[in-house]
Amino acid sequence: MAVRHITSTEDPHLAPYQQVRDRDALGPDGRPGLFIGESPVVITAMMHSGVEVLSILTSNRHAERAVAMVEQARGSLGHTRDPEVLLVPDDVLDATVGFNIHRGFLAVGRRPAQRIVREVIPAHDQDALLLLVEEINNIDNIGQLFRNAAAFGCSAVILSPGCHDPLYRKSLRVSCGCVLRVPYARGCAWNDDLRYLRDEEGFTLLGATGGGDSTLRQVAERLAPPHQQPRRIAVVMGAEFTGLCADTLAMCTERVKIPMAIGVDSLNVGVAAGVFLSRLTEQ
């Protein structure tokens, strides 16, 4: 692997890392075709996921660990070229990215091609659990939702058109790299996507809402295996304050609630998704 010792912020190899936060704020347009991963956990997930990792940037203090990370992941890399390891003094690292990197590691990866809903759905004859996410713009919640999806074995995550970018650096970090483990697609026409999953792919759409007609326990018991037909369930989550829109709720097979104490009307969407997926998979 190539290991470069860099002493100046003007070195062209540092170009993708310049002023990370300012460019992150522009979304995918801030670094066209590329994304940033932060922390050893995320960078390891990047290398094991098959995405092309172009380089890893860290302090001279972490040289040995950076080289070891690449060597350990080499057998899982989805391409033939190791990422370059860029080593810099701490002051150059902070001046380049624009803030103190307390975890000490960043990496640049090539952004995977965006997939459509039909490309991530298991075949008709297979059991499947999907997490559908409507208009979630909070970057921490996006990461938490993907971590839940990985923890409870979701086949895929489907994002509505207005959801935040899962490959945003902080979302990726909150997910502990799970954004790169769980297949996902971004819908183009949300109502059409829901109708397709329900009517053509045979999914039971469970709309999570405080005004649900059934409790999660009731629905989970009714949908528990064994079944003669494949068990295909899609949990549909909305933002915690606005909830699912009326059109989405009308498209759902069932409206489902988590019973809560008087005076509490909602949970954080990441927590609620974890409760739903845990209950549906515990049997």
C-alpha cells in the first residue's frame, strides 16, 4: 500500500478533506461522487462493504494502526487497489478538515450508485422485513434507523424522496457503518412505491402511528410464524412530531401503535423503530 507523509495543507492529496463541514452541508454536491467516513469503525466497515476507499487520512501518531486496518481488511476489499494512507501532523490534520478530529481518522470513499426500490426487494417467495422511512431529515435519526435495521435483520431500508443522505458523515458514524451493510434505495414517487410493495410484492405495510387501530403486540402475534405464505412485512416510520402523512397512512395495510403512559404521545423515531423491529422478529 502507498503511505504518504504530508506536511502541508496545500498538498493535493488532501483536497477531498478540505473544510469537511462546509462541504458536508452541501450534501452529495459538496464532494461529487465521493463521501467521507469518520472513525476506525466506519472506515473498517467501508473497506469490508466493497465500496472503493480511495484514501485514509490520520495523524502521524496513528500510522501503525492505519496500516494494520488496511492489511486486515485486504481480503474483503471489493477492488484491487489498497487505499492510500495519508499521514500528517496533528496541526495539519485540524487545519485541513476545519475542526479537531478527536477520533483521529477520516477516509474518502467512492459513492455507490443509487438503487431503486425494485433492486433491493427479495424475491416473491422469500420472507422479508423492510424498514420504510418517510421524510426523516435528522442526521442522527437516519443513522439510528440503519443501525436498527442491521440489528434486526432487515432485508432493506427504503427512503422517501425527502430523507437525509445516509452517507452523510455523521449519519454514517451514528450507524456504526451499518448504512454500508443494509441494502437501501431512495423512492422516486412515494405513493407509487408503497402501492408497489403492498399490491405487487405482497408486503403487509404496518404504519407506525399513535392513533393506530391495533397495538404492536396484537399485530406481532397475528403475524408470527409459521405461515403458509412468505412472511413479508414493511414497517413504515415517519418523523416523530409530524408522523406519517395522511396519504401514507391510507396506503398502509394496518395502523399500529405502541401503548404508552398517559402524557407521553411519541417516542424518538429511532427508539420506536427498534421497538417495532424487535417485537416483530423475537419469534
